[in-house]
Amino acid sequence: MGGRTVAVEGSALRSGDASRTVRVGFLAPGPVAAAALLATVALGTTLPPPLRYAPLAASVVLFGLPHGAVDHLAVARARGADTPTAVASAGAVGALYLVLGAAYGAVWFVAPGVAAVGFVLLTWLHWGQGDLHASLVLADADHLRTRTQRALFVAVRGGLPMLVPLLGFPATYRRVLSSFAALFGDGSLGRAAVLFSPGARLVLGTAFAALTVASLALGLARTADPRSWAVDAAETVLLWACFLAVPPLVAVGTYFCLWHALRHVARLLLLDDRAAGSLRAGRPVAALRRFARDAAPLSALSLVLLAGFALVVPAAPSSALDLTALYLVFISMLTLPHVVVVALLDRAEGVWRPGDSTE
């Protein structure tokens, strides 16, 4: 398949202005926000319960929900498609969302506990998937040389926001996950409830820590530029600390907006010739305006569908946690097709075709 494999080589960022703009405007906010959250915890500051929902509430308009609203354009742009092909591609992506979104919605109604655990695993994959592209292209990581290393990286980076909060805040994690299933009349998590026991958390934490060390050690052994590895290591340690110490709703909501979604927006901008030109010219605001214009129609449609979804769930939301659960369950139905679209982008851009090895 012909595609923009050059993007994975980093050529879209060869301009010093573009590289600087992306690093400062799209890579830095996530680590800065994570460090700020850690500082508040270290100082003993506790957020009032209502404010703990603020980052997830902000994600409705601040990158979170909108970052997937350009999927119908992204695949065609990654492939360099002409206008007729781009129109057909947009239609195919729309059909994908309709079929997979509806299918996942059906699972919530039939087996909510399974759907809840599945959402965690799906997000684990997707957030690792997003960080892999960002590290390869936006941060010029040279140490992820093989498919095995890249798979390890995805497993670690996706597990940081999805598994580590379970280790630090098991009761909150279980309450949030149960609230998803409770919308459909069954707040039990079935056999997955064993994961919250001290013994299971000890095993999971030990195994995941070992996986993290193995991934970083392998990268260090194969890097030609220790600085790029150091960025990966620093981000990994920072995220470990953040998700272990900061209350999950705050940590995950902030990560969603300012780390995962913002880095994906940078990817989308680099696929759009006009937006990429604005980045090369050092005009990120102009690039973001173009993204906002592209994302606005389907973001608005998503909000309408969310309101409709609220009317059909068996248990009407009656608290802030219930509303958060409703929003995240709805997000899960968008995440499944979004993961497929991102996989298509990865294929078009050669993310899983390492230049010096196919191990």
C-alpha cells in the first residue's frame, strides 16, 4: 500500500520551526500537567470532589471527544488520496463507526461487566498505540528499532493509565468501573472482581514493573541517541508516579485531554498539508483553528448522540459519577472504530515497519 511512510521517518518535522512548534505545543503540555498534578499531591493539596470530574468534563470540547472527529478525513490524507477516493474513504469510515459502535453498544446492554473490562483493555491498546506514533514521529525516538520493542512500548504506555491506577486506588477504580455496568442494571464485574484483591494487585504490579524495566532496558541497549531514550524513560517514570499517586478521575481525565488527545491532534495536523504548513511557519493557532473546523460537525453530532444515548440506558444517571460513566460508556462505542482507524493510519505511515529490522 502506498502511503506517507515518510512521516514515520520524521520528514514532516525536519523544519526547525515545525519541530519546535510540535514539541512545545503538543508534546510538552502532557508532561507539564502530570508534573503539576504530582506537585499538588506532594504538597498535600486535595481537590474537592466536584473538581475531580473537571478534566473529563473538559474533554467534551478540549481535544478529548473532538480528537476522533476527523477520522473520516485522516485515512484519506494519510494515503494521499484524490478527491473521489477521499469521499469514498470518508463514507467507509462512517460505516465503520456505525457498525462497530452499534455492536459495542449492544454488548453493553447484554453483558455490561464484559463490556466494562473490554473497554479498559481496548483503551490500554489504543493509548499505547497513540504514544508509539508520537514517540517515533514527534519525539524522533530512535531506540524502538524492532516490532518486538514497539509492541513492548505499546503494552507499557497503554498500561500506565489503565493498570497503574488499579494499583494505587483499587476502591476508586472498582467504583468507577462498576458504575459503567450499573447503568445497565448490573454493577457487578463478574470474575474480573478478583483483580482488585491485594494478591492479584501484587502480581499485576510486579509483572507490569518488570515489563516496564525490560522495555526501557532493551531500548537503552539499542539506542544510538541516549537523549531520545531518556525522554521515553522520563515520561514513563513520570506517568508511573502520576497514576500511582494522583486520584484516577483527575489523572486519567488530564491525560486524556493533554497527553493522548493532544498528541493525536498533532498527528492529524501533520497529515493535513495546510495545517502542516502552518506548523512549519510557526503558527500552531492557525493549524488548530483548521482542526477545530474539521472536527466541529462530528463533535456536535456526537453530543447529540450522547444525549440520545442518555435516554435509552436502563438506569438514568443521578450523580456526577453516573454522568461520567454515561460519557465514558458512550466514548467506548466511539473508541472501537477509532482504534481501527488509527491502525489504518499506522499501516499507511509504516509505524509497524521498522527500517532496520522486522523482528
